[in-house]
Amino acid sequence: MGISNGTQFDALGPTLTVTTQPAEPASGDKVTATAVLTNDCPFPLLNAVLHLINPRATTAAKTIPLGDLRPGTKTTRRWETAIPADMAGDVSFTAHVVFDVNDHSSDCARSAKTFTVPYEPNGVRDPYRTFATTDDAKFGQYGSQLVIWAGGRDFSGGTDEKGGILLPGSAAESSVVQVETVSLTGSDNPTAKYGIAVANDLTAPEKGGYAVLTMSKSYGVEFMTDSDGNGHLDTWAGGGVSTHPALLRLVRSGTTYTAYTSTNNGLSWNEIASATVPSASGALDAGVVASAVNLNYPGTTVQAVFDHFTVEES
Amino acid sequence: MAVNRRHFMTTAAALGGAVLLAPPGTAQALAAGTASGLPGIPDYQPTKASLDTHPVPRWYKDAKFGIFVHWGIYSVIGGATPRSASEWYLWYQSTKDTAEWKYHRDTYGENVTYDDLIPQFKAEKYDPDAWVKLFEQAGAEYFALTSKHHDGFALYPSKVTDRHSVAYGPKRDLVGELMTAARKRGTVRPGLYYSLGEFFNPAIGRPMRNFYTDQEIPMTGYKPVQDYVGDYELKQLYEIVDRYDPELLWADGQWFRPTGNPPWRSEEPMAHYYNQAKNRRNPKGVVINDRFDTHFDFATYEQRTNPTMDPQKWECCMTIGYSWGYNKHEPDEDYKTSEFLIQLLADVVSKNGNLLLNIGPKPDGTIPEIMQERLKDIGAWLKVNGAAIYGSTPWVRAEEEGTPLGIRYTVSPGKFNIIVLGKPSGTLSVPGDIPISATSRIRLLGTSGSLRWTRRDGKINITVPSSLPSDIANVFTVDWAR
């Protein structure tokens, strides 16, 4: 049987490493990445296949069958790519090798060289629009990622100060608004928040239909709605602890909004609450918002990164 | 196709089957006297650097699915509310006006303590053979039983305290009986959970109290010790390693630190655990979780999953309902569905994790029917689809985004597995970069014959049969000649 008894196939390795040249590349740089696979296991790696993966890609740039690799074998493979100008945040060059241990078991090793390309406020492109109720908001768009820099004293029913990026008239009578809240940085304030907002007109919440679903820095999700159409958020549900990244989902069915969150990449969804917003009318603006909630943290701003923002009819 | 489950020989069986439950010290005797050990591998030293050279055993990487068992005095009470963690009852009860504090007062009265309920923990219907058979039916490859939870009540006869199930309550070695049953059948690897800290213990600086009068009261079975860690906790760790020789050690409760916050000093028993496993005639792989506050073999994700593929081996531990221990108030609708649990298993495995699914037996030792049903449902699915789970490894990406049904990928020897969460119909389309050649055959596990497929517009389009083996998850497996 081989695998069941003893420790014949228990091993730390193989060892897989990735390096890049230049070591700390910037946006637009041409990069040579090098993967080195060393079989330091006491057994051969059977039918090994090496995958070399570019930053943010899910498909391998190169797939290289390596055959059987005896103990002690060292294999080096290189690949080249340029870092796109619209890529920022954590950028990784990844190598992934799959192999068989015997007739019963496969295994893999994975390694990445990761470096950080700073986000800059490069604005957003059509069809996105920006809006703000705080003076210091800035905006960026990197591929599928949206970025908001914002201050704002509070983001609740009393004081509503935030920066936002919206898709005008995008949320139909029956629709699903969803986003991945990737990271919220720049402030230690546990109540800073970022998430989804919808309204008849997000630049003028007093026109009705207003609701937000946010993830706070540390205190979990918040689902707030404007039940009487005066532009002020007056219902609240949520709490718990925060997870970054997470998925937020706001489902609209006419004037009924239901908020969900998922911390396992959409495998399951937790319903936060359902609320009626009678003033919701027609196709709503839908967007992403962020606020530093800095009343007690004067002068601080946050950098909120979102990914995979979608608005779909349901 | 049914999966050939990996039956394994235990050390005891290898020695002739005469010793199924070794007396204390057997492992050391084997190591010192007769074992050949693993050539070229020096003994592990009680330092993190040395322990970090320990590999995750192959069996644990291959196993993918285990059963967690929370059982103890708390099973008698069965929780205070439908969504409360019954195994934390004692701790919650210690705070005035909590649901547990009120429930206890109203149900048992202010003069009845938690320990007064120990006699009701009888385990009179405990059938460890039936438990192991159930784990086997579930398709589980290992289990972890609470040898001692945070309330300090051990399910085995400890020498450093009389607070255990042989002296009080069931009057049986509940741990030993299950380990013996597992080794007799040789199909499910036995593991033990152990709580380093305890809610209350005079030696930890928190004596037991009557939570209504605030009077200090004796802790049943307590034997005074000076040093909670050295005289009690570490000795118990050695006891369970040397007496029961578990394949897995699952630590917990490390946050209930003794007064003064000394380190747990776990490196020494960990090195001993690794060395006694390798220094024997038939060495075996053993595995340790990440709650000893030092070295670990696998990371734990409690009641959640790792959303991304992680090269570090990890384990999702999750309850079927809300509580880890038996909660008699839990309604059936609060139990996770078989659909969720099977899809969760596929998701976890696609990202290099194992799933440790928890059950909470009743105080009489029976396992609630709904938990048995869930386990059997998972087992039925694994019987058909286990070839894509056991012994598999993550592919270059774990899942497919933007598909109507969720898709998870795994790789097994000579196969690439497409696990569709749900019931596809018509044509299943997956991206064209999956490993497939013009001569590859695609089969649907649980059916015979090959499926028609085409490559068009960068997609692999698979014709889905009208009748599918599962409503929950179906596995399309591709011959992968590498």
C-alpha cells in the first residue's frame, strides 16, 4: 500500500522558490521571474507539471510538464511579463507544481514572490462616476479594483460623510449588488467602514431609496436604511467581528432590501437583515462608499479597496 | 466507482495485534528497546526550530475528512438556549444574569453546582464500536475526541487528578474504549483533543465557585499541585500520548492561561510525541494542530474556511449545528444541510484543507439521529465521489468564478477532477486551460462510459447526461496524461 504505514512519503519538500528581476518592480516594468524547483524529498516526484502564473491571473502563463523528478533534481524555469500600468496593491508572481506521490496520492507545492505596488488616485473611467460628502475624497481604478481615499467625521444617520463611486441607474427593481471588500487601511479606528450604497440618486439621498451595507474596520457589518425617505439612515442591523476580505451582497426586490455577507468566498451567505425602503423607485444608483469616521481620530483618512463590484438583474 | 478505502495497520496490529491499548510507557520502551526508527532522521529536540522540521504526514494530507467529538459533563445539561455553545456552559454560567446563569438557577436551583451533575453523565449506551462504524460510514479517515475539555473533566483515568470518567460519572475509560475500537477496525485513525487551560482550577488561580453565592467550593476530583503546567497539564499530555498513542494531537484552550501567564512549555511533549512515533519498528506519522502556541503541522480555521488556496496545510473545524457539545434545544432547522456540508468539503479540499466536522453525543453516549443522518449522507457521496477527494491535491486554481454553479478543482493521480456544486444540465462549460488533450476521456463519477466533449471558443464543453448521480455535487473526471 505504501501510503498507509510508516512515514515513507512524509516530507517537508519539495522546495519551490520564485524570485524576480528587478527585485522590487514598479507598474509598467518588464519583469523576469525565475522558479526553482528542488526535489529534496526522499522519493521521486512523478508526472510533475509546473505552472507559472502572472500577477492577478488565474490561468497559468506557462504550463511545463517535467516528467518524473528523482530525489536531488533541481529544475529552473523563467518567464517574462510586464506589470500592467493599472495593477497595484499586492502583486504576486506564482509557481505551482503538481505531482503524484504514488498511485494513491497527489501533492503540490506553491510559492510566490509578492511585492506591493502603491495605489495612486488615478481617477475612475466610464461608466463609473464619483461623489463625495467629505472634502478630501479621492478615487482610483485598477483593473477590476476600485479604490476610495476618504476622511469623513461619521457615516450614519446623524452625520453622513463619505466618498463614493457609483454606477448611475444600475440597480433595477429586482437586482443584486455585490462587492468584495478587500482592505481598509490608513486608520486604526475600528469604526471606519466601506461597502455598498444604493439610492434613487446617491448624490442626493434625500430623493429616497437610500441604504448602505458596510464592513467596518473591526466591528463587523452594518446594514443601514432610510425608512422614511428623508435622506437620513434610520435603521441599523449588524455587528460582530470584521473579516477582510469579505463579500457583501445587497438584494433589491422592489422596495425590499436584504443584506448578506459571506466570509468564505460565496460558498454560503449570512443574512444580516431585510428592510423596507418605501421611497425606492425605478432603477437605483448603486456604488461603493468609504468613510474614515474620524470624529475621534481627527485628520485621519482611509484607503478602501474593492474588487469585483457587480450590479445584476435577478 | 467506489473508493478503495485505505485500511492501515497500527503499531499494535503490526506487533501481532496483542496490544491494542498500550499501558503507559510502552511507546518509550519500544523506542528504547526494539525500534529501528527512521534512518537519517535525528530525534526532534524541544525547540521550535527543531520541531519545524517535522513534515505533515502523508496520511493526514490524503485523509481530507475527519470527525470531531465534543463529549463531557456539558452533554448532561445540553445547553441553555437553542444557539448557545453547550460546552462553554460552565464559563457562561459564572457571569450573573447570563442565559446560562438564569437557566441553571431555574432548572437545577442555586445550590446545585455544575459538578453535582457529574453522576448524570453515565454513558450507559456508549458503544465505541458503533461510533467507529459510523465514522467509517461517513467516509471519515480520522477523528479527534475531547480527552479533556475546558471544564477539566478528563474522559480517561488521569493520575494527576481524580476528575475523570473512571472515578466519577460513567466509571469508564471513554477515551481508551474508543481508541481500542478504532484500532480493532483499522479504518479510521484515532486522534485526541486536549484543552491546555481550564475555565476553573485552583492551580490556575481560578477556583470553582457557587456562582449564586460566590462561595469557593471544592472542585470534584482535584488533587492539589503547585505548578499547573508542570505538575498537571504537561503530565496529562504525556499520559494521553503514552497511553493511547494517538495519530493526531489537537490542542485547544491555550488562552485560559494560568495566573502570571507562563508559557505552556509544550515543545518537550511535542518532541517526545514525534520521537516516539518515529522511533519504533514501524514508524508512523503523527500530526499536531496550531494551538500549542509554538510549532504546528496544520493551521485551524474554526467555524470558517480559508477563502484562498494555502500551501500551508490547514483544517476547517465546524459544527453541524451551532454547538460543539450536545445541545438539546437546537432545532433541526439550525443544523447545516447535507448539501452545504458536502459542498463545504469539496471547497475545503480544493484549497488544500481538511474538514473536521463536529458531532456532540448525548450524555448516554448515543449520537443524535440528525447528526448520524448528515454523516451518512456525506459518506454516501464520498463512496461515489471519493476518488476526487482522498489523496487529491489542489490544481493551479481552486475554483471557477462567474459560473452559474460553483466549480471546484482537484488533481489526483492521472486525473483532473471538476467538482460541480449542484446539478448541471445540458452542457457544462469550463475554461479551455484545464489539462485535457484531444484523446482525453471525461467520465462522470458514479456512471459508466465516457462523455462527449468539444473544445470551442476557448472553452471545454461537456455534454451532461440527463440523469446525474447527485443533486448536491457531481464530479467530472478527466484523464490527465502528463
